[in-house]
Amino acid sequence: MITIYHNPRCSKSREGLQLLENSGKDFEVIKYLDTPISEEQLKTLLTLLGIKPIELVRINEAIWKSDYKDKTLSDAQIIKAMMKHPKLIERPIFVNGKQAIIGRPPVKVLDII
């Protein structure tokens, strides 16, 4: 089953969800702002994505600019920041088995369906 980590307020996330709905595949929607991602889940996502924590951060978010931008942070500190402020997590994220992608642009979801 495919999982989408979704933010309904994000146009890219909504576009990705629409593509998933049109695919006819079974999927689960996790609204990660309503149901926060655990540290273990976040680390698993990073492993599946094959990226460093900073690559999952929305660096243009106001909270990043005001609280974190000019600091030297470890991977663990960046993960803690994303857990404290889930809005910092890039979206949407699609997971299908052992594959994951960030859906930017949204059509990238077609690569793992």
C-alpha cells in the first residue's frame, strides 16, 4: 500500500494526492500536521528517501528563518526541529514499500506507483 504524508493546505500535496486517487491504487493518507510523525518514523523516511535531514527541511518557512537558519545544527538537532515544527517537513512524501520520494513536482509519485 502507498502512503502519502499530506498537508491539505499545500497545493503540491493536493496535486500529488489527486494523482494518487486517479491511479486506482490503494493508499493511506497521513495528515502529518494533525498526527505528528515520531522520531523513528522520520528517521525511516529519511533512510527510504536517501537524504540528509536538512534536505527534508522547508528552509523558506518563517520558523526556520527565525529560529534555525544561521545556526550550525547536527542531523539530530534538525530532526528535533522537524518534530517540534512539523510544518518544516517538505511535502508531500510518498512511500511505497521500500521506496519513497518527495512529490516535487507532484508527478514524481508516478515513479513509485
